[in-house]
Amino acid sequence: MKIAVINFSGNVGKTTVARHLLLPRIAGAELIAVESLNADEGQGQALRGRQFGELQEYLQTIDNAVVDIGASNVEELLDLMRRYRGSHEDFDCFVVPTVPALKQQQDTIATLVDLSRLGLPASKIRLVFNMVESGLQFKTTFFLVLGFLAEQRIATANPDCRLGTNEIYARIRNKGIDLATLAGDDTDYKALIVKTKDTAERLALAQKLATRRLASGVVPELDACFAALGLGAGGANDTVPLHSPTPCPT
């Protein structure tokens, strides 16, 4: 299975979706970062958008991949997909994260439209609703994207495919740590804290305990979001139903 994570907009959580939602749940998947600016060293294979020819050739040699496409490369990469006609078929699914901010929702709609123009069916374009604050009305928060999809059913949207805001992602950024491994850590940090007299060491242990607690809370959320995304045994052909939103309040 080969998944592209894409959005014209930055700050929608593409890297979080690629690294923490998709990569650990697609067996044997390789992470490929397509980003010409601020590429993280040592995490995945970094390619520039203009090297799309090399990317598509490499994709033919592997079975499973998650391709994280940086916002600065999206337009160029989509243009190259048009040039290499049929290259979009190398991907089983395009995952488009979106967030409540109106600018990002507008960019999300533009992304969906451009993907649809490549000839992709709605079942291969799937939304992840990211940074969803608890207590907020989902349909009101994402009224722009949902209202568009109610009229133009060019992508698949499931409100259960959502992730909340969580500081765990900032805590483990650039550390190459798997959240499931963190959550499964059985170290008795409280006992270690009691034993040590060094304040700095106590603080370090307390931070590890807090990080494990955060990981334990977020892993079930990631599992539920992935299940709602519909990329299980049936692959990208498992259609997730589009939920009709309520109209935007006037």
C-alpha cells in the first residue's frame, strides 16, 4: 500500500499524520519525505518535488510507503503528476489532513479539487480532521470543507477520522520514538523517582512518566482514526461514507 499525505497548506499536521497515524499501522511501510525546505535529517528519505521522476521509479521497487509531501512542493509535484500521465495511480490513496482554521480549510478544498482533476475517484481521496478540540461542534467547526463536499462529492470524509490537539507530538519531535513503544513502556518511574535524591534526575524521570501517560492516551485515538480512514485489509477500495453536514449557519 502506498499513501500520499498532501495539502497545499502548511500547519495541518501532515507530518503527524504520516509519521504517527499511518506509518506504524501499515506493515513494512517506508517513510519518504518530499520537502525541499526544513527536511528532518535522519527521518525518512528526503526528495525535492522536482525529483518526482526518481520518486515514481523508486515507488515501483517497494511494496508499502507513506509519502509526506511538504506544502512547498505540492503544486510542483501535482504538475509533474500531470506530465507523467497515470503516475497518480501509483498511490492507493491520497490522505488530506485539515484543521479548523478557515485559511487551511480553503487550501484543503483547493487540494481536493486539484486531486480530483487528476482523475482520482472520491474513494482514493480521504480527509483526516486534525487538531479537533473537544467540546466543539464538529459540523460547525468544519462547515467550509463539509459544505463543499456536500455539493461536490469528490473526496471521502468520515467525522470519526479525527485527531485532537496533543502536546505529545511536540515532546517527541525529531526523536524517532514510536508512540506505541512509549505507551507500552513498563518502567516504574514513580518508584525510581522515590529512590533518587537528585532533583534533576527526578525531573527527567517525571518527564518520561508524563510523556508515557500522554502516549497511552493518544494511541487509542490514533487507532480509532486509522480504522475510520478505511485502509484496513480491503485497502483503499473500502469506501468510507461521506456524512452530510448541516448548512453553514447564517
